[in-house]
Amino acid sequence: MEIHKELMNSRPVTGRVEWIGVAAERMAPMQVKTSVQLIEQAGIEGEHHARPGGSSKRQVTLIQHEHLSVIQSLLDRKDVTVSPELLRRNLVVSGINLNVLRHSTFRIGTALLKGTGSCPPCSRMDANLGKGGYAAMVGHGGITAIVLENGSVTCGDSVRIEITDAGTPNEDEE
């Protein structure tokens, strides 16, 4: 287990927010945003999942930007372009492996979050992407997180691990 902690902290990486989306109501189309406010123990201001004092582990959803092309390839459809709006995740992040964040504490912009697990696709993926949409997303649905500290998130903001799942601070943390 010690070697695992050492390896996880051996190369800190900073990711980047590429896209932000919010659905004000369940089943409503995603609204593209350039910035949002994250509210401690609630989620994204204006998002239908945000409930003050809530215990939901799905306050914020994130998906790997690099996986959009993988999903497109697995979907193998020329008539559908995989876009963040169709995938219904709040944040699209590049440059950092989201699986590392699944059970870690991390900072995006000025907000502090904690990964709570994987975000598997829902049955709406076949409706949004067409037949095979759900299957194309399996293993590529991203992660869920809770908000530990209020803050703002803007497209272009950095994504940085604060504490790994083993509770070990990052080596370069100041």
C-alpha cells in the first residue's frame, strides 16, 4: 500500500476545465456556462441537483475531455457528434486522469471538491446519442464529486489534486 501512495504522488499533474454545463431542471437541456459558483455541500448554483445541506454524492459531475473522442469512436455513428451537452456532465476536464480524483480531494478554480466515485451512464444516453450510446459510455462516464468549500469555477481554470485517496498530501503542496 505504501508503494501505491508513493506512485500516486510521484508526478503531480494539473488539469484544465474545458467546458461547463448546468441543467436547471431534470431532463432540461444543458446550458453552457463560462463560469459557475459551487456551494459547499450543495453543488453548482442553478443546477437541479444542488440542494443546500444535501447528502447527495452527485453534487458535481465531471468527464474526461480525452474520452469524448473515445466515446465517438465506440459509438461508430457518423450522424451524431458526441458533445458535452449530450453527455449531461457538469464539467469537462482535460490533462488529468479523472480516475485518480475519484476518491481524492481536489481544487478546481477556487472551489474544493472530493471525488465520491464513478459516474456511470444512464439510459438517456441511447436517447441522446442513438442506439449504442449507453454501451459506448460504459467505463467513460466520468466521476461524481461533492463540494467541500465554496468557490468559483471558470473555463480554463486548473484542476489540481490536494490530497490523494490515501490521505497523503501532494509532495509539492505549499
